[in-house]
Amino acid sequence: MQKVRQGITWFFTVALAVGIGYSGIAKFLDPDGWGRRFEVFGVSSDLLFITAAFEILGALLLLIPLTTSYGGFIILVIMSVAVWAHITSGVGDPSTAAIYGIIALALIWFRRGRAWRPGASGESGADP
């Protein structure tokens, strides 16, 4: 049963990392289009590259077992703001951001005991 849970967790980890990573890269490749979207949502387009960098960072951290929780937290914060922006602006559908946020929250929960902590002794936190 442990291997099934681990397989499901990895499936969602990789799926989320690919989706968020793609979104971050897309923001770097089309800054004008994404900048207009940010402004429609009422968010300064100055935050575009910061958001993109954090999306890519979160995606990469998801793929390292000891940092999955940290990547999930970064993505959860970004997706929470994205849901808020969709709802308050009335533009677009917030469901994708909400689903990504829920998956990130689930990954934080399932990986909570395996997170790397600076200065922690004892367990390495690595997968068995």
C-alpha cells in the first residue's frame, strides 16, 4: 500500500511540476501577453518575471523529495493569489489555479514529515 501511495504522490508531483513549470516558462517567452493579463487582473505587470521565477523555482523544488513541501508552499501561495485575481477581476476561470493549489496543499500534507530542515539531526528525510 505504501508503494501505491508513493506512486500516486509522485504522479501528482510530476504533473504539477510540469504544469507550473510550463506556466513559468511561458511567462518568460511571452512577457507582453502575460503582462496584459496581469494588468487586466489588477496586478502590476512588474510582478510578471518574479511570478515566473517563483513558478519555475517551485516546480524544481517539487521534484526533489526533501524540498517538495517547500515547492508546494510556493505554488500554493501563487495559486491562491491567482484564484483571488480571477475572482475579483471577473476575468477568466479560476478552476485551474484552484486545482493546482489543492494539489500543492495535498503534496505539502503528504510530504510534511520528509522536508529538509536546516540544522536538523537524525533522519535524513529521504524516501525509504
